[in-house]
Amino acid sequence: MPRIVIIADTSRSMSERDLANAFGMIFEVTRAFGEVVVMPTDANVHAVQRVASEKDVELLGGGGTDMGRRCGG
């Protein structure tokens, strides 16, 4: 079971460069620690993905941002 959870902001305010940087950081973490859980979110959590390689993740979203929903607030 993965021990690291990454909440990736995929809201409309994220530029293509921001998303590319987030994608790169996710894979740096997987290379260092193995499988992680990625939750692509904007105002909603769009998926809970187990990620061990680039083919395992899809950064879904593109709406508004509400961090409170992401973190249980």
C-alpha cells in the first residue's frame, strides 16, 4: 500500500507549465519512493490514482479551486 499521497492542483489557474512541473515532481517522488497515490483536484477530487510510472497518471480537472474540499475542510 502506498504511503505517500500527492494532491495535485489541476484547476484552471494552473498553466501548462505548472502542470508539466507537477507531473515532473510526481515522477521524481515515484523514482525516490516507489508507488504513490495521486489525487488530481480542482474544486473536486477527480480520481485517486496509484502511480508507479508515467503511464499510471492522468491530471484531470480544469475547474475552480477549493483546497478545503481537498483536505477535508
